[in-house]
Amino acid sequence: MDYLAVFLPSLGVGVVFYLVMRWLFRGDRAERSAQTRAQQDAERWYREVREREGDAAPFGHEQEMQRPQRGLALRNSIPIRESPEDPGRAE
């Protein structure tokens, strides 16, 4: 009986861990399948629009749709005073 009392808490934690991991993996699998179905539906819809509308770009041309990049792309556009300690400094 003493062996069972020692082994039971570890077994309980193992069962809880198994159930949580199974829940996570099933949720991940369901999310991936839903994402795949949504992507396939969007591709099918886009093909139907292209077939119906012709070869004209239904969502505008790429030149019209381009916007200036934000975030790290702006980093090189800001003038920064270079210090002599800067190892990447061009002389």
C-alpha cells in the first residue's frame, strides 16, 4: 500500500500532462486544417474572379498598391551621426 501512495501523485501528474498535451495537439491540428480550408477557399474565389473579370487585375495594379514600408525599413532613411567607435563606419 505504501508503494501505491508514493506512485499515485506521479501518475496523476502524468495523466494531467497527457490530457493537456492531447488538447493542445488537437487544437493545433484543427487550426491548421481550418487555415488550409480558408486558404483554398480564397484561392478558388480569386480564380473565379479572374475567370469572370478577365485578366485585368481585380484588386488594382501592383504599382498602385505599393505603399512605403514602415518600421525597420525607415531605419536607413534617418540621418545618424556616425561616431569614430562605429565599426561599420565607411571612411
